[in-house]
Amino acid sequence: MASMITGREGIADAFEVVLDGRECQRGLCRDLETLADRLGVTVDEGLAERCLAYLHSDLAVHQRDEEAVYRLLGEFDTGDGVAQLIRLATNEHIRHREYACELSEWLEAALHGRAKCNPDALGYLLRCMFDNLSQHLAWEEVTLFGTARQTRELLSGRDLAGQLARNRRAHPARLRLIYSVPSH
Ligand SMILES: [Fe+2]
């Protein structure tokens, strides 16, 4: 039986759920930049809480969703080029999650008064995170996700939804879908 997964605002197509997760990551980048811009002797509490919620749970799930797409791409294209791109992307995901842990500790300490907020140090960490993540998303878009979008009909015939459901079951925290696509 095919797995069903429903994303934000009732998105039912598995590939669209993955794309929506990428949009959520872009939302995080915007929030981190705004947070850095507003830093003073205090942090914007609401914005910091929203970033922390995403860094703690959704970021890992959304990256694993991307990796589910990569595994399917790897089944279609077994060339060294694709395999290398997948390795690079996956290694960057690991680094981002490690960096997210460090940034979370700093943000929580500043937010709950366990340490005096050092705007320069925290601002540097925030800017590193959103710069790295933004560049990573842009790079994926012209490499692996460029190919994935072109072959999405092939991907849709596979059990991508099943893997997305497993990603959510494997994660201890319930997925919070808190970012919305900006309206232009
Ligand atoms: Fe990624």
C-alpha cells in the first residue's frame, strides 16, 4: 500500500513536500539574517524561538527528505559525477546540523540569560549559518535538484512518500511546519 504524507497546507505530492521543506530552509535563512540585523544587547525573543524550533527538529527532517530524493536519483544515474555530488551534499548536511547545534546553544544561552549576549560573536555565528545554508541551497538547485525537477515523473513512481514518512517517524520531535512561502 502506498504511503501517504501530507505537508504544510495539505500538500500531498511527496516531491512537493520535499520542495516545501527547501522553502522552509530558505525561510530559516531569512529569519537568521533578520535576527543578526536586529542584534543588540538583547535578542529578538520571538524570532529566536522560531529559529530554535526549526533548528531543533525540522532542519534535520527536511535535509533527510532531500537525501531520500538523492538516493532515488542515484538509482537512475550511477555515474561518478552524481555519486560525488550526493556525497558532497550529504556531508554539507552533516556540517549544517553540527553548526545548528552550536548556534542553538549560543541562542538559548542568550535567550535565557545564561550568558551575556555578545552581539559580535552571535552575529558572526548567525551570518555564517545563513550564508552557508543559502549557498548550499543555491548549489543544490543547479546540481542535484535541477536534475530531480527534470526527472520528477520518474521519482514519483517510487516510494518517496514512504521514505518521507519514515523520516518523520524516526525523528523524536514532531515536525513543526512554521515557515510560509513569501508572497511577492
Ligand atoms: Fe540540502
